[in-house]
Amino acid sequence: MVALYRDGHEPTRRFTTGSPISPVWRGMLETNRGFVALAGNLEVTGSVPKDLLDGPLVLAANHIGVFDPFVLTKACYQIGIAPRFMLAAGLLDTPVVGWGLRHAGALRVERGKATVLESFAKAVEAIKKADAPLLVYPEGRITHERGMWPERGKTGVARIALAANARVVPISQWGAHEAAYWGTETVTGWSDIKPVLTSFLRGMTRRPKFKVHFGDPVDLSDLSASKPGDAVRAHKRIMQAITDNLAPLRPDEPDLPKFHDPTRPTDTVSPWRD
């Protein structure tokens, strides 16, 4: 049986992780709950087995738009999880949002720098301590795939999970891309922000449905961090699980999304979809 959660019928949020949640992060979670409700309707299916929350746990999700971190955060909140994020350093250095995310225990990744190895080492140690599940995007960026299926991604998440001996729960999501345009890689002024903001305001009138599904844990028990090739095998299993669970969320959009975003690049092809 699949557990189903909807807006307006949320259970009392008793967090199942043992670590205390900072008042700042709790306040952000409550604010985010209302923010997502303004943008659309959230439907959450599946669950995370409670026994997994007592040990190292990675939540691996597909990345479809600039709004989906808000949707994923609320989905986790509804089922009693306050996750930690693995985020680019630039976001954590922003004056307000970055300050809050640092209070939430977000892990910093310095992209393209030697310190990226240090970031992964910290992630492994953080997961081992089981402070909270670590929510990550194996693709590393918003998908450029034409049909918005998961990209090939990188093996970093799989390597972290194997090194920490962590369980991995795949998360598949659909609909958050309709809340706002992709925009641009770098923001240099108002002209870069305007398309995202105006599309978000239009999206509030359409009120799209945000679907998030927590899948069954990915079986990596036969793989090892020390065995050559196992990180690639683990990555394939994680990405395939995300893709397989995504298909039922978009039954009427098997090839192309109905929502057209003129700003999003479409220069890759998914290797995970049949």
C-alpha cells in the first residue's frame, strides 16, 4: 500500500530524526510550507521506512526546475523529515537564504575546486553521524534533457552512499517545473530575474500540481566503495529507480512536457529511459 499525503490533510509534524532542529530551520520549514501552498498543490506518495531514519540515509532526487527544492523540502516536512542539503557554495553565501541554510546544516560544495574532495569527505562523515537524511541531486544540475527525464548524472552521490554505508531512497518528482522558468545560469541584473519572476506569478494563477514520490530503498548491499566499478553500478541503480518511479507521475507526458519553458536548455538525452 502506498502512503498518500495531500495539502490540507497533513499529519502532525513529529520529526522522526533524533537530532534537534534549530529554531531557524524549523521557521524556514514552516515558511516554505506556506510558500509552496501559494504556488500550487502538493501530492506526496510513498514513504521513508522509519527504521532507515536511525542510520545513514541519502535521499536522491531528480532535478527539474528552480522551484523544486522548495517542493522537495515541503514533501519531506509532511512526512516528518527535516533533511540536510548538499548545495553549491554560492547559494550558501547569499545574505539571507544562505544564512538560514547554514543553520539547517547544509553541506557546502565548491564546484570546480580542489576542495570538492573535502566536501565529499564531510558529507560522508555527516551521513555516518545520522544527524539527518542528506538530500542530494545526482544529476548535479537542472536537467537539460529534452523530455525532462533524468540526465546521466555523476557518480558522486553513489560514492558518498557507499563510503558511508548509507541506505538510498530515490525521490521522483514532477510539476515543480511549471512554477517558474529555468531562467539563466548566471544572474547579472533585472533582465535575468524578470522571466523567472513573471513566470512564477503566472504560475500562481494556474496552480500546477506538484507530485513527489518516495520510492523503495535502492538495494546496494552487494556493492562496495573499495571495489572498482561499484560506484558506477550504484549510480545506475539509483538513477534507474528515479526514472522508473517518475514515469507513473507523468502518464500523459511520456515524451515531452506539456509546459513549455523557452529558457531551459535541451541539449542532452537521458540514458535511463526506455
